[in-house]
Amino acid sequence: MLKNYFILFLILGSFIFLKAQTTNEILVHDGLNRQYILHIPASYNSNVATPLVLSLHGLGDNIANFSQAGFHQVADTANFIVATPQAIDFSYLGFSVGAAWNSGVGAYVDGTSLGIPITGNVFPNENIEDVAFLSTLIDSISANFNVDLERVYATGFSMGGFMSNRLAVELNNKIAAIASVAGTLGSNVNTSNASPIPILHIHGTSDATISYDGNNPNGSLYTILGDSVPGLLDFWVNNNQCDPNPSYNANYAMVSGHSVEYYKWDNGLDSTVVEHLKINGADHEWFAPFYPREIWNFFKQHKNKDIEIPSAIRTISELSDLILYPNPAENILHLSSASKLAAVRIFNSQGQEILRTENTNSINIEHLHAGIYFVIVEAENSINKLSFIKK
């Protein structure tokens, strides 16, 4: 069983998994028990910074099902960590809709045909802070494993695709790139402060749930409140300031009898791109292993340019008897070791040094914001790396 995020993060020794580990985990966030499945590949080595992929299920789905989407098999070969988190259940007018992300996508509901006395816009779970939850989940996993903070990615299907696009807008200080499948950008997402970020979008042209061209495929009951695929691509191409004319491959691949067209808008700010796989004739469906393989091939090309991690954080040195407690910590952080501590340096998750002390075993951290922090401790010819969570 994996340690939960309350246990301090030690990446000092040479700890290598002999076989892949897939476990069910719980992270308490905003008073809710948030579940996720964590997959650690057999090749994981705590001495090596390892990419992390968030894999987000669609509306009404669950992590037991979506953890079978094919990313675990790719991760075992390519060596990255996969986290598959569970959304919160959503009910509307007493009807259970199923697990739903606060992704910014909604629907205009016309209940008259079913005798439902409500007509208007519905945005599932808009009171649930899912962006903050997923941010904390990244911090939590990073506190237990040597996650490469420059290579954290998000992908998802349907509403999970919408949620990935929301993360691209609102959490791109932590997300290096996203890939959405059959889910675009919800109308309830404020894109005014969006920054350049690499984007891959995959969509079937005959999708009867999230229409490719934005036309309502659902009859008179509801209309999706989100972008069409052309609208989504135009937004990201303009936001990233890519070349307006894409490169194009009409015969990129075949998957389950569907021809795949490939588009790439290149030369965006900060070397960002927008790529699109157009699955001709495909409905609202997930094709494995093709999708996970294509998504990883896209992700592995991109790093988060906004995160600059100092060489001290990258350097793993010899193991000592150093103990850091409590973890999480709220006011005072304590360090215990038989060795004399020469210097303690604290970095935030963006790699910025925010505190430095000398010859001390107790550090006041009241002024720090909640989140994950890295600690570099110099002690008698050794440099030791730990981390802690500030409550």
C-alpha cells in the first residue's frame, strides 16, 4: 500500500520498484474524500525525476473503468506515473446524473418535452473546486514520489477532456501540456488570462454526444454549452500565436476502420503547438491502445517552460538520518539529525528559493502559503533533499 500524502517525501536513496504497483488512494480535499487510482511503473526509480499524467474520466464514468483506458500499459514501457482521479457525483432535479467534473461545460436544458418544470443552463458541480483538487493531487503525489515537475500532463475523455482544457487555462503553471478526447472548452471557463500551452485534441466527426461542428446532436432535450472542435482549435491557435496555416496529413493512420487526419499548427509562443487528430466517422468513443499511445507521444515532446527547478532540487545526494516533522506542518517545521545542520533552504513548487537559514533545527513557516515545498539540507559533507506540505 502506498504511503498517503501525510508521510514525508524521501527521494534520497536508490529505491526501485520490482513490479508495477496500482493502488486505490484517498486524498481529503475541502472536507471531501477524493478517490484516485495511482499507477507506479516497474521502472520507477526514486533517483530519477518521473513524469506524471492525470487521466480524467467522462461524465457518469468511474476510475475503476477509466483506469483501464490503456495508459498503465504505456506507462510501464515509457516510465511515467498515472493518476486517475474520481469526480464527485452530481444530481439534477432529484435525478442522479453520475460523477461530473466542474469542467466549465454545461447544457441548456429544455425540460418541457419530459414534463420537467425547469428550462435553463445547468453546469454540473459548479460549487466543487476541482481545479484546486487536481492541483493538490499533483502536490500530494509529488510529496511521495520523485515527480518531474516540468513534465506533469493532463488528459481526459468527454467531460474529462473539457476538464483538461480547463486545467490548460487555469493551471498551466503546473500542467506542461494537455490532450483532450471528445471534449472541448466549456462556456463557463474564463479564458481571459490563458497562457500558451501545447494542445492535442482528438475527436470523431460523427460524435453524437459532443458534436464535432457544434450543432446540437441531442434533439430538444439539451444543448451542450461549449466550443465546437473548430472553435476550440481556433481559440488555442490564436492563444498560442501559432502559424495560422497547419501542416496536414490526410492519411495519418487507420483506427478501428476509421481514417485519421492529422493537423499541426506550429511555431507558437514558448515553442507551443496545437495538434489535432480528426477521426473520420467515429462516434463518442475511446480507441485503445491508439489514443494512449498517441497522447504519450505528444506529451513526451513538451516540458513546462514556466517552472525552473534549481540544480539543488535536481541533485540527489547521500542518505542520512535526517528526519523532518510534522508533515503536513502548519507553524513550525522541525529537523532532527545526529549530524550538525549547516544550512536549510526551502523552495516552492516552481523552484524558487523562498527561505534560507543556518544552524537551526526549527523553522517558522507560518508565513508560507498552503502547498508543497522542497527542502535542501546541508549537513557535514552531505546534501539531503526532502519535502513537506504546508497546511
